[in-house]
Amino acid sequence: MLQITKSDGGVEAFNPVKLIASLRRAGAEESVAHTIAGDVERDTKEGTSTHDIYAHAFVLLRQHRATAAARYSLKRAVLEFGPSGFPFENYLAELFRAEGYEALVDMHIPGRCVEHEVDIVLTKDEERIYVEAKFHNTIGFKTDLQVALYVQARLEDILEAPTREGVGVPTKASGAKRVPESILKGSGMIITNTKFTSLAIQYGRCKGLGLMGWEYPGEDNLHDRITTLALYPITALTTLSRQQKQELLGDRVVLCSALTRHEDALARAGVGHAQMRNVLEEAAGLCTPQAKHFKS
């Protein structure tokens, strides 16, 4: 069978059925998905990278339906958040807020021994989750055991801290209020836009540490939650240039659904009236949320 090169350098057999399934999930009609898969398979050579296969399929899909191409590009769209990871943390916070959580970003939390910087603090009812957001701009990069070890150690130090008035001191960047003292159940979670190593998963299961990756666990993973809520990032839009996307992220505009409220930010990013109409139409086509609840 034809062997292709994966993002982590490994090889696997080219599977047109898998490609068809991913195109169908993005919203392509069955006939279109089969046609695209056939065209891609004919042009694929021994050793072709999965990135080149994706790029070829994306171009063909965009010719049929822009919104389907935007959904198909979701994984790479998240990679475009940039090396700082800051928009990724804010994007995750918006996902949880859509499920009724209070989500505070970039918090300083006192522990029993030292103070800790926590990417996101989630609170809902009697539950509080301390989230470590691990952003990677390379698909093949995995979050490993070392990350799981230090996140668990930090969680234990936070949960052992003496009770006090307020448990969060916001940084200047977050602009958030102090977190009220209402912890009855505290837990930790690591969220990454790529994968976990097998040892990180084994340790997380043993310690009860929540892990959420792009396709982990099998259900209610990061990809599933984004598509269910239809909270697509602006980097998924095919009607914006890469530079325009980065300008919008710098303006703290992350969600497609927010663009109608930020036409001024689109203008600052160099989007003219004609293009703006196309951008807003594509964004509207992506924003049809469906009810689903997060699990910690």
C-alpha cells in the first residue's frame, strides 16, 4: 500500500476512507468527498506528507464550499494562534463560558508553599478547575509526562493552601476580579491543541488529572467541543489573509461569532467593505451552536 509521512516523522498507509470521513465531518456532500479523495489519491506519491495531502484536499474543498473548508482546516486554524499561546488561553476560556463556567485567565493563585501562575481558573456551582493550557504550533508535538507531573504538583500545593479571603490575585493582563472563596471541590486539567504521550495519559488516569487533547479522549475532546458549540476561531476563515488574522488576534478578537460586534477591528486589520461582507457571511455560516456540556 502507498505509504505517506506523518507529522511526527512516522509513516502510515494512505487511507482514502479516513480522508472521506474527515471531509464529510467538515460538511462536504458525499459525492464531493469521494471526488476529492479520488483526486488526492491519484496525485499522492510514495512518501508524500500528510500536510501536503491536507493542503491539496483543502484547496479542492474550498472550491466547492468555503464553510466546509473552514471546518476542515480547524486543527491548522488553532495552530495559527501563534507561539505566545495567549489567544489559545482566551479561546479556551470562551469555550467554557459558553457552558456556563466563570473563566478567569492568567491568574496568580497562592499555594501552601509558593504562589502559582495558572492559565485558566474555571468555576461552576461547587466545582473549581485549574487549567494548564499547552499550546503547540507544530502538529507532531506532544505534551509529555513532565508537564503532567508539574501540573499535579502545583494542584496539590494549591489545594493544601490555608483558607483565606479570596484565592486569586489577577495580573494586569487579565483585568479580572478576585476569585471568591467557595472551593468545595478542586481539580486540575491540562488542555492541549495536539496530543499527549502514553505516559502522560497513564499518569493522568492514575492521579485523576483531567486531560483534553485535540482527539483525546475519544469523545468530548477539544475538536468535538469546538464543532459542537460552533465557536470557531477567526483563523479558520478562508476569506481573511494570514496577516489580517494576526491583526485581529492582536486586537483580542478570537471568535468568528464576535466579528459582527467588531467591524472596527476588521477595518483596522485592513479589511475593506467588499471583503468585510464576505468575511461576515462566512463567519455566520460557521456559527450554529448545538447544546453540549463539558466534562472535567
